[in-house]
Amino acid sequence: MKPGLRHQLAEKMAGEITLSESPGKALKKWRESFQIPPGILAEELGVSPSVISDYESGRRKSPGTAVVGKLVGSILDIDEKNGAPNIRKFGKLLFSDYDDNTILDINDFPTSVPIENLSGALECRHICGSMDAQIFGYTVVNSANAILNLSPSEFNRIYGWSTERAIIFTDVSTGKSPMIAIRVTPFKPRYVIFQGIEAEDIHPLAKLLAQRDHITALSTTLDVEEIIVRLRKIKW
């Protein structure tokens, strides 16, 4: 594991939780990103599971910096005991430089946001899948450059700090290529938005792949510059 990785990751996590308007939701986001049940985290901390639940729901007073440090440390300790898969995954993102010609814009939210907020802002049309889930960020990706230039491991960079996000593929002609690329990578986004194409023009195979991977697919005909401008104006 890269020297200093745990420390830098801990600083990012603790800073996001402490500075968030909803620290409990930010804590829950990180716990779920590390795939740790609340009971396991409580056991590591030596507290009742209700303590974790109370923090995350906001029933308990927002934790101070010392408590946040213990919570973050315990999350990382649990991950290290399991071989540090998530620390390594997030480390690749922490130390990666994004190619501006491939990843056009990326943002991770401090707390979850209903997908309707984003789909409404981008005037999306629904293709398939549930609209009930929350997202923790979005990435605007040049689909052709991503497919041509990114290896399978590099492709994972588009997920930012969480796969619970919307991936907006630009300049899509049929939707097949982005969905095939997602199909052969280990991580799957919660939502995919195809830019530059009408919903009825999406290839049936793209829709089928989205359904098989439990990905909600949407489309928008807004141009790329307008999408980025609108997304950056919103206070997530």
C-alpha cells in the first residue's frame, strides 16, 4: 500500500464529515462506501449499534473532531483487517490525475442527493430502471476517449469516490459502446445518462445491458457545455 495513503484518505474522510451540513449522512456515505454494516463498526468502536444509528440519523448531536477521528479510524482498521481493498481502491483515485479530454467534469457530494434533482436539471428522459435511489456524485465522460484511451483499471477512475453516482457519457450514437465497457469492468454505476441522443434512439442492446446490471439509464439532448454549466451552478 502506498506510504501515507491511509493518512491522506483519513484526512479527506474526516474533513468531509466534519465540514458537512449533515455529518451523519456523510458518515453513513463513507461507511457504506467501505461496505461495513453498522453493527461491525459499532463492535470495532466498542459501542452499541444504536450509537452509530443515532449519529447517522441525526438523533445524536453531531460528533466532534475527536469522535469523527475514531469513527474514520475504525472504518479504515476494519478495511485493513480484510486486506484493505477499499483503501487501495480509493487510493488509486486519490493519487490519479484526471485526463481533461476524457473526464470533462467530476463532483462528489458530501451527502446523498435524489436522482430526480440531477435528471430534472438536465431535462433527462427515462429509458429503464428505478428512479428511487440516491446518488453521491456525477462524472461527465467523453465516451469515445474513455473507451479508446482507458484500460479497464483506469476506467474505474470515472467513479470518483463512489459508484453510487450518475455517469454522463457524452456524444453517444447508440449507447452500446459505453454499456459494453461498463459490462466488462468490476464496478457499476447506479445511473447512466446518455448525452446527445433521444431515448427512443438508444440501441436495444444498451438497454438490455443496463437492465442486466441493474443500472438506471436516462438520456438528455442538452449540449455538453450546458450540462457542465448547469451542474456546477447547483449547490449540492
